[in-house]
Amino acid sequence: MRLLDTSAMISVLRGDEEVKSIVENTTEELCTTTITRFELFSRIYHRGLVKEEKVLRRLIKGLALLTFDEESSDKAAEIMGFLLRVGKPVNVIDVLIAGIAVANGVEEIVTRDRDFKTIEDVYGHLKVVLMTGT
């Protein structure tokens, strides 16, 4: 399973060719998280983006939606513990998404966010596909 984090989802919505290629050329199931859903819809509601809301709902409907549950919470806490122990804390939202990914057996996270690379380097258990374009 391949997870699209918030930055990857935004790239999809903007028609970014790099992420489009990643999404179209995967044979794995694509997923995202309820945390990413929250982040994206918060922006939509804040700015009153009616057209974008419809597009986002269609996009998310086509993905598996992974939730933050007890197991995800444990994994996220473990990841944060590893990061704090080595003095490399990252954004807590990214840790929650990583916890969901690990708990659900996600093989890769597609992102523009370097915090996930830090998680990969310190914690392991996840492969990060870091998109480079803007």
C-alpha cells in the first residue's frame, strides 16, 4: 500500500506531473489518512473553496482512508519517542500520519515533506518517496 500525505494530495489537486506519474504508475493500493483529510478540508472550509471541495471529495473517495486508532496511537508515540531520544523532533501531525501508516502496513509514503525523511532515517519501518518539484 502507498500512502499520499497532505503535500502529495495537494500536488494531485494542483495537477503536478511528478506525483501524477507516481500515482498512475503504481500497482499498489493508494491510501491517505483521516489526519490528511482533516488538514485538507480545514483549508477548504476556511477559504470557502466550493469547487475544490467537490474535486477533493471525488479524489478521497477513490482512496482507502486509514484512521487514527489505538494501534496507530501506539505507533505514533513510539516514533515520537525515537525522534525525541535522538534529538530530532518533527511536526506532530507528520508523526500521527506515520503512526497510522506503520500500524496499517503501508510500504511507502509519497510526500514533499522532509519530516517524513527524518522519520524514515531515525525510525525506519517506512520507505519515503520524496517528491522534488514545486
